[in-house]
Amino acid sequence: MRWKHLLVGAAAAGLFGAAGLASKAVAQDSMFVPLLTYRTGAFANSGIPIANGMHDYLSMLNERDGGIGGVKIAIEECETGYKNEKGVECYEALKGKRPLVINPYSTGITLALIPKASVDHIPVLSMAYGLSASAVGQDFPWIFNPPATYWDGLSIIFNYIAGKEGGLDKLKGKTIGFIFFDGGYGREPLPLLAQFAKDYGFTAKEYPVPPADMQNQSGLWLGVRRDRPNWMIMWGWGAMNPTAVQEAAKAGYPMDHFIGIWWSASEDDARPAGQGAKGYLAANINSVGADFPAIQDILKHVVDKGKSQTPKDKVGENFYNRGVMNSVIVAEAIRNAQKLTGKKVVTSEDMRRGLETLQITAARWKAIGLDGFGPPIDVTCDDHNGHHAAYVQQWDGTKWVKISDWIPPMKDKVIPLLDAAAKDYVTKNQPWPKRTEACDKSS
């Protein structure tokens, strides 16, 4: 396994030692936040900027503030290559160091870790990815997926499409194409897509992309030309995304009717197609750009001091900022756990409580130097997601431009289906532990 150690603060020297010494150092001198990342392989173009953003925000807090609440964060990356088995290996190797939270950054790895979390008492943060049904806190007390589930994302995209078509009722008789990574991530929203097709009377055409064919989609797009869907929705990742955008442009598909989920929304997904990508759309849950005080502090305290792997001109790009958003949630949950417990050095059990009562209001986003960066986030005992809004951005040929307001999901459609999916998951995975964790009131 390829390990990349990025250890920050007074505990760093101890963490390089034997496993027992490392655990002791983390427990006594810092709080341990591992990052499961993939800087290599077919998904590296997406994984690298996210890894950089996650790492750099936490490093900035260490450099600027001395950590969180006076305690430094020990950061350690484990390279997964986006492979499920490597992700599980990373988890097993790291859990003895008493991590506060696990950031899998892969739906497949998240699915593998869900049964382990309640046994090991380590919360899993799958920010806007993973098992959508894990939003149901009564069934999944150790799993958190704010600010929106994949099912929320699909409903937001349909709200946008409906706005362009004159209403959801106008989808009747139309064809909606769905190109997706043929794995746990891409298949996650299929049940909701089928339900929408039934409810609104459109035909859903599925175009799966096997991992081996991510860069070989010419045959698939011949099928798209034949089927002539009115809209194309993409649930892609890694090398699949720029290939799809280039093939869509080559096929002459109208780019302003091609819309990706927030993981098909990086600059590197659109740039390779050049002007051919102009008009391509994507949902987004975070703002793009470096013109935020907190991002400027990352440049000042981390990037400019050579303590980052991020090229300076990539700071502020979409997936870099997505990584920052992930670490904001981690950091704010730590602060919340410290407040709840009165302790400086919190445990994974405390962190679970901090995540379960997490509130990041608009005022709090502004206070941490990220005014308007993301939607207000409100996590509760029952709802580990919040089902918050996203917006739509469009590629203008060189950069992303925000073209919509924040669009809410169809909670009335999504939440009952998620409740049913959670019950189904629990039924199929017996014996599933019943929740025994007490519910805190929101802080």
C-alpha cells in the first residue's frame, strides 16, 4: 500500500514512530483526522484537488490558530487509488490511532465501512456521497452525509430541468438520458430516477460506463445520437467526465441540455473539450474561486510557505474548494464536540455527537471567512444530511459561472423513499444494531 504522510503539529514526530507510540502521541498531543485519498490512478484528476483542499484547510487552522480550541490536528493521508479493498485496508491500519472521523471519499469504500462504524465507534463522513439512506440517523447513528444526498441532487437537477421545460408535467413523453459510472456511486440514484420516470411520464435511458471504458465512450455516444434524449444527466467521476464532455461535443449534443451532478463539475472535466464544452451544466454545493478570506489565509499560511502540494493557480478551483468544504464540516464538528463536552481533546464518540448536532449557519460561514461559500447546514439526530439546496453552474469556455439561485431538493419525494430504503438496508443486513446512542439537542 502506498502511504502518504502529511502530519502536522507537535505530534508529528511521535506519529512517525511505532504504531503504539503513534497512537499515544495522537491521543495526548493532538486530534487525529485521517484522509483517505487517491492521488494516483484513473480518478486522480478528481482526487488530487479534493485531497489538497481537505489537507490545506486543516493545515491552515494549525498554522494560523494553533489548531482547534488550542489542539493541533494530526493529518495523515492514506492512498486508496479509489479501490474498495485499499480503502478498507487504510481504515483497518488507521483505526488503532483513534481517528475522530473517517473521510472515505468513495461511495464504494463508504458502503464497505458502514457496517464497521457502529462496531468500532468511529463516525464516517461521506459528504454529499455514499449511501443516501444513511441520512436516516435512527438507523445509521455513525454515518453522516451532509449537505445533500445523491437523491437530493437528482431531484435538484430535475427541478432545474423542469424550470427550463415549463414544469415537471412537461416532461411527459420526453426522453431523459442518464450516463453513469457503473459502480456503487453511479447506481445509487437509479431507484429515484425510475420513480421520477413513473411519476412524470418520461422515458429514462440508461448509459452505464464500466470502469474499464471510462476513456472509450464513442460507441455509447453513437447510442445517444440514435436515441436523441431531450436531456442528458451525468453521474460520472474521474477520467469518465472529460471523456463524456468531449464525446458529447463531438456528437453535437446540445451542451446546455447536458447536466452533471456535483462530482461531474470540476474545471478538468470541462477544460479538455475546449470551446466544445461551452454551455455544459453541473450542480454544485460550494462556491468556486479564491476570493474568500479563509482561502486567502490558506494561501498565506500554507501554500506560500511551501506546506501544500497545491499549485497556486489551482487554489479556488471547484474540487479544491470541495475539499475545503469537507474539512470545514470536520473542523466545525470538532468545535461543536468541544463545546458539548467541555474537553479540548475530543474522542470519536464525542465527534459523533458534534456531527449529529452540527449547525453551520450563514452567519457562521461568514465568521470563518467563507461568506456564501455553502448552504447553511443543519444536522439532527433524525436527519444526518439536512437535504439542503444546490445551484447550477455553466461552463463559459474557460471557467464556471453560477447561473441559478440555490435550488431546493424535492424533500416530499426524497425523504419517504430514503426512509423506505433505510428500512430495506437494515432488513437485508440483519442483525443490524439498534440505535442506543442518546440524542443531544442542537447546540
